[in-house]
Amino acid sequence: MKKPSKTREELEAAIGLEMEDISDWPTGLAVSVVPHEDTWKVEIMREGPQQDAERCEMIEAIADRLRSQFDLKP
């Protein structure tokens, strides 16, 4: 069964909304959804030398769940 498709912007917004619900969205941290093989992945961009492993893990977990629910619109 084919999964519904969302745009890159819709997926990025969904990740951001979920992060706001469970954690403060840190300054200097941004996500970008990019095509990857036959699916998509999230790239986490950090401004400066800060490390925020816990939030990055949360973002990856949210992306994994959304990836199982939605395809990326071409």
C-alpha cells in the first residue's frame, strides 16, 4: 500500500511542531528534509560548535516515524 506524500516543507514543519511539543527548539539548530535513494532523510544543521546530541536523537526518532508514514513528494 502506497504511503501518502508530503512536501519537504510539510515534513520539516511536522518535525518542528513535534519538537516544540516535547522540547524547546534550540537556537542554531535547523532541519532539512532531502531525498535519499527511494525515500527521504533529515539533515540536522548546527550553527557554531554546540553539540546537542539528545535533541538530534529526538529529531531522528521523529523523522524515522514520519518516514514510515509518509513519502516525499517529488
